[in-house]
Amino acid sequence: MDMTPEFIVLAFVLILAIVQIGWAASARTAELGLKWNAGPRDGETPAPGKLAGRLIRAQANLFETLPIFAAAVIMAHVAGKDGGPLTLWGTHLYLFGRVIYLPLYAFGVAYVRSLAWGVAFVGMLMVLAALFV
């Protein structure tokens, strides 16, 4: 069975999540060193610097909505509600909003970052709406 377009987009969102984990971890390791990363990390850990902090917060932000998005995509498929404009546009808006959001957050771009987040959020709502039409 071939993957639906919505599942393909979900797979790319999961890849984005892995990229975010790696980028945040790399930034933190760059700040504290490989010895810290490989060690047990006992004791007090210094607060993250600007870039690492932003990447950690962007990752946390993605992880707040990703379970809802993934569940909505899976539910739409199981219910036979995928393949329509709401799920096709919604999944793509979520992915592209999240992809654009990441570098905007990393580089401290205000307002436009919030707009990208809003695009992703609307995309998620579109997929959820498809469950009821």
C-alpha cells in the first residue's frame, strides 16, 4: 500500500523533529563541550546561550503541537477523511510553517516567526476540521 500524501508530509514533519533534536543538541554541545555531552551531566548545568536556548525552545514548541497534528493525520486516514483539500492543504501548511519557524526562531526574528507559527497552527486546525466534515 502506498503512503498517502498526508502521511508523506507527516514523515517529513518527523524528520524535521529529528533535525531539531540534533540542531539543539549540537548547539548545546558547542557551548559546553564534548566532555559535558559525553559525561553524566551531574550537578548544575549552566543556562543555555542564545542560540541553544532558542533551538531548545523551538524544539519544545514543535513537540507541543506534533502529537495533536500526528493524531489528526492518523485519525483522518482511519476515518477516510484524508485526500481532500483540508487535509492536503492543512498538512502542507503545518510542515512549511514549522520549517520556516525554525530558522526564524534560531536567528531571533520576531513577528514573522509568530506568523510562521500561525500558518502551522491553521494547518493543524484544517486537518482537525476535516474530521468533522
